[in-house]
Amino acid sequence: MAQVEEHFDVLTKTGEKTGITKPRSHVHRDGDYHRAVHVWIYAETTGELLVQRRADNKDSYPGLWDISSAGHISAGDSSLVSARRELQEELGVTLPNDAFELIFVFLHEAVTNNGNFINNEFNDVYLVTTVDPIPLEAFTPQETEVSAVKYIKWEEYKSLLAKEDPDYCPYDVTGGYGQLFDILSKRYKDNTEERILSLQKQLDRYASISLGAELSGVTEADKEALVLLIKAAEVMDEIFYSQVWCCNPALRDWLKEHSHQSKLDKLKWMYYAINKSPWSSLDENAAFMTSADSAVKLLVNCTKHVPGWKGLEYKAAFPVAKPPGANFYPPDMDKKEFELWKSSLSDNQQKDATGFFNVIKRHSESDFADSLPENSRGSSNQVSASSNDDLHIVPFSQEYNPFLMKAAELLRKAGDLTDCPSLKRLLKTKADAFLSNDYYDSDIAWMELVSNIHYEQNKVGKQCLAASVDISSKAWRIGIGLGSVATDPDPEIGLGICDPRQSTTRHKCSGSADPVRSLQRFYGRSMYALIKDSKLDITIGPYETYEDGIFGYKATFEAFIGVRDDESTSQVKLFGNHLKVLEQNLPLDDSYKSKDVVAAPIRVIQLLYNAGDVKGPQTVAFNLPNDERIVNERGTSMVMLKNVSEAKFKHILQPIAAVCIAADQRELVDFDSFFTHTICHECCHGIGPHTITLPSGQKSTVRLELQELHSALEEAKADIVGLWALKFLINQGLLSKTLLQSIYVSFLAGCFRSIRFGLEEAHGKGQALQFNWLFEKGAFILLADGTYSVNFTEVEAAVESLSREILTIQAKGDKAAADLLLQKYGKMTDHLRAAMDNLEKIQVPVDIAPVFTVADKIMSRNLV
């Protein structure tokens, strides 16, 4: 049987797939753009590149020395799988994904063989970095492709190419392919002192701050549980490291192990520990290390056996450019491939594919040889089917199973220790969710997480009448027993009273009523001695989607462990209780407004420990869950990290105000305004469009429609609508008018704080959008001395106009309009850059690096 000719995907001149496939001979005959892979093997200790001599029967450049390994990407195949396959087929070297670093893409346009061979080829150029040269006898050259291999110093190879040596395949070293040599030169340059200074400067942008939390109200049982909860939080760290990039855990362990060897190694580890990756959060995710700094791994059986050789040692690779899809998708998957695959799925499968709690894998990742579509290259229809079949869905519960089993066990043990029913329920349901991949019940339990409160009555003999109060998002639940605490485990609306004889009555209590006074009115004045059983507040699991830069679909694992600040919590109920009236008065067409908004509980805590997706700039609050089903049914719940807010205000916002805010408005920057806007920001995540109706009549969500643009626009919405909401509440007489100017000026100072996070970060990009809009509208004014002031006559209208713009884009699910808005306003302008430079000159910290001293003491069993 005649061999079927290989087919290629035909591309546009900019490298996108056209959907057309053609035989290889026709592609080169017609000069169609297509894609190939180049794989270079580089030996660090000798500074040499491996080159192969092309077989004499090749249709282009026969008998010339060329790239270590190269080949076309067949129709339906992926780039990384092709790179692995070519290396294995041509040289007999089988390497895992983390050995391959995509260093650049190069367009090669050439005409050879008297015009009969036109090569318009996009080349994905990979670098495999080994510690030492691979013994030449370890290679198994493919006779039809390779006649010999050798190592050559990269400088010598560059020189030969520059001289157009006739024994070597031509590449223009002054053009795009010169990037290979530039990368090697820069990467292995002896610049230790320069790197030390650079890393120290990057580290100095974070102020190391010890965060305290008062544990005097935490019961001994909960202190024991706290040890297990911190251990469970540490497991979230393990998962998050692997979610960022495949070799990230190995890199972390390597850097930590070697951190004592030199000052540079120590600084690399310290800055890595803040970013939890080799990419700097404050520098648009620019890499501050390269694969040369990475972990060394040993492979014993990846080549032909060579007596006396221990095996191939390689550097676990990571790309200089942070992968937009993190480790949620195959690194060589693009949007078009995903959308094509998704269109072939059932409705339920599509929901899983775009859901929070799954990763997308290739069947070919486990064994790339299985992905060779030898039987499907005869027609374009067969090729498409093969491509679609390669991607598949893997639930978090399977992908991170060993970690989640460990975390679930820790949560269950902690639940057995605590004497707070709502905390028990949260820990049990979250443990179940880790293993079932269904987080609905655990998210409901998180929203209902409350403190139990005991009320003791005058003792009669040895008996004591006590009540346990669960404060949920719906109502108080109280059970009363003689000599013990009886509780109702089910959420119920109203106040249930169980007397010592187990008869039950119900006492209705509004959500805003004080349970102490309500119970006293019902039971008499003899109730007293308020004791709080559990002051712990736990958030743990997969929530935020910022790390998914392709679509914004996938959630990262995180943990926040805090101690409830009941006094501060009681002071912020106003905001959560007025979400419905805010929704109905939004600057948005009435047809887009929701009628189902519910009050949002707000919990203020003192942060004790965090883990997982808490890299770089620290959050001061969060609004969860993100599951649109729960948002529509119950709304959201907010957690404010007050000690984090206080630290940021003192160490960052006040120094920023001293530099960037006009002298006559500087005193208006105060903590109450900063904290109040933060509260309103989180509240406003819960209002505005979430589930939407598209022009076609189809139901969707803002997140699904705006994809990778959703996070930045949603942060901008919460910020600017939060500012609008504060003015609305002041107009309604619910907040003091004296706050108004302070809120606007504190917001202006906060713009500079958040923009310093970088425009690749959602909050930073969203803040740049707001600042530039308000500046353009005249709401912010640049003064001659380089400081800024608020124009109080223009700011209200400017805030409302931007609120309307963003809300309308979200309501329509208009991704094109979102893109235009962010491109126009979400950028670093000259005047913003000048302000950033002024702050850098006087070394105002960009953010804090928290030190959890209390948690450290707890873990060492020295309980505070």
C-alpha cells in the first residue's frame, strides 16, 4: 500500500490557522504558510550546541549541518508533541514536556531548488538545556533524516552562519534567528553583581510586615484545630505551585535547597517565595530567572544505553514569557484549537470544559507516540477528528488527588476538634468537595460560616441554661439545653428556641436584630455572659481565576485563615444590607438590572495565615463564591482583612499621598475612607450583570463572554461602581457627608497604589483604566509640581459615566467593546509613568510581604 503523504495546516501570513489542510508537496509548491518545530540541545558545561548532518536524500539542504532536531507540525498535531516526537524519531532521545523551553517563534521565508521549493514556515524554536554533552554514542540517528551528529561551540556556530559557510544550512544571524545566540549570550554572561543589585531592588518594593491577630477569644479546641487548618492551607500552596507551571514545584525545591550557597542564590529564593514563580508580579510578569537557574533532573533511560554514563541531566525548563494558560491547558494549545474541540462536545461537557474545577489535557501528553495520527492523514476530515480527540477534561479531584486527599483528611480531623457547628459543617463539606469535585454545598457552608455564641443564665444548683447562636446569611439559629448546648444543624429562617424539655418554639428575629437583646426579650433579663465559641474564619479551596490568562475559566487554590473581628463586622452591615437598593439605582438601563439581589453578609477578620494563590501583592478583601449559580440564588459573602488594610494604609498609601497628592488635599487621605471604599468595592462585585441574555436570546455569563478580559474589567467595575455607590449612600443619608471628599481623594491615592502592581495584573490594569478615564474627563488634575488633586465639580459625573460604560459592556457581553476600552484606557501613560518614577525615587514600597508570626508560634505549639 502506498504511503499517504503528510498533510499540513495552512496558516495565514500572521500564523493563524485557516482551517485548510494540504499535502506537504502542495504546500511547498504553492508557498503556503505552515508551521514547524526546531529543537536545540545545549550543553551548559561546555557551551556547545548539538547539530545534525542532514541525510543526502533530503529535498532541501541535503548533506548540510543543521538544527539538533527539526520537523514539520502535521495537520492536527500540536507544537510540543511534535517537538518531542521529532527528537525521539530523529535522534532516539525521549524527553518529557518540562525539558522543552519555547524561546521564540521565527518566520523563515526561502525559495530553493530553482524555485520549485517555497518554504514559508513559522518555526517554534525550543531549547533543551542539558548539564553536560550527551555522549554521541547515546544517539540513534534516523537514517532517512540524519547522517551524523556533533557538538559545536555556539559562538563558533554563529560565526560560521555569519560567514555563510557552505557546509551549514543558512540562517540569518542578524535577523530573527539571531535571537538564539542573543539568549545564550545573555543567559550565561557572568553578571552576578548586576543580578544581585537587580533582585535586591525588586525585593525592596515589598515591606516585610508582621501581622498579628488576637487569639484570646479562641477556644482551646479551636486552637488545636488551627494547627490542622494551617497544615491544610500549606497543601493549597503545593497545589498552586503546580497550577502555575508544570516544573514550578521542582524549581521551588531546588531554589530553597540551594539558597544558602551564595548571596545571589539567597535573593533568588527570597524573591521567588514572594512571587511563587520565576515571573515577577510587579513587572508585567517578566521573568527574573531563566531555565539556567532551574532544577536539575536526571533521566536514566531516555537514550540508548551507554556503559559508564549515569544518564541525561537536564534543566527543568520554563519559558521567559509567562504562559497565559498557566498549567491549566497544554502549553501549546491555542484558543482556536480549544474552541474547535469545545464545539464537538455535548452541552454538559462544554460546561465542564469552561468550568472552574477542571484542567484540559492532551491524551498525547502521557505517551506522545500514541498521538501520531498515522491513520488520519489521508483527509482533512480525519485530521480534524484526531485533533478534537486529543484534548480532554480532567477534574481537579483527579489531577491533584494526592494533595486533596491529604487536605481532606486534615479538614475532617479539624472538624472533629472544633465545637462550632457551622465550622464543622464547612470543614466536612469542603473535605467532601475536594474528593467529589462538587463545591456547591461547601460554598453554601462557607457563606453560612459564623461564630457560635453562648449565653449563660443564673445558675440553679449545678444546672446551667445556655444557648448556642449560629449567625448565618439568613437568620439566627438558637438551641437551648439544660447543662449542655443543643444546636440545630440545618439552616432555618428565624430564631428557634429549644427548652430543656425538648419542646420547641420559634422566635422570629430580623437579620439586623441583635440576638442578645432579642433573646433577652424572649427569655428575660437573666441571660448574660456573652462567650464566643469560635472566632475562626476559614476560606479554603479553588476560587479566583486570575491565573488563567487565556479564558479566565480555571480557579486556583488558596487559603485564608483569620480571627473574626466582631466589633468591626457589626459596623459594616450597612453596606451588605443595601445591595438591592444599589442594584435598582445603578447607572444602567433598567432592562439589565437584576431583581434577585440579596443582602451580602460581610465578615471582618484579622488575617492569621494565607497560602496558595496569594503571590505578589496581597489582597485586602475578597468577595466569594464566584459560582454564578450561588451568586444568582444567594448572592455573595465578603471577607475584609482589616490588619492587612491597616498595614497597607500605613506603610504604602500614606507615603504615596505625601508624594502624589496635592498639599491642600493630602490631609483628606484617611484610613476610614480607604477601608470604606474597599468594603464597597467588594459589595459591588455582587451587583451588576452576572448571568446575562445575549442578543440571540441565549443565556450566558459575563465571565464566559468576556473571557480573559473579564477579570480586569470586573475589578474596574467593582472599584468605580463602589465609588458611585458611596456617593449614593451619602445622598440617601446613610453615610455622613463629611466622608465624601475624603473618599474621592483616598481613591485617587489608591489609584497609584494599585497601578504599581503592573498592568498584567487585573487590579492594576483595571485601576489604570479608571485613572485615565477620570483624568480625561477632568475629574483628576495634574498640577505644576507633579502632584494630583480631585476636581470635586467633575468627579461625580465622570464616575457615573464610567460606571455606566462598564456595566453596559458587561450586560451585553460585548467582548469587542471591552477590548477597545481596556486598550484605550488600561495603559501606562506618560503622566502615570512620571508618578510611578517619583514613588520609586523615594523607595515607597509597592506592597507588603506579610510575616505570620502568630501562625509560626502556633505551629511550634507555643500558643499565644
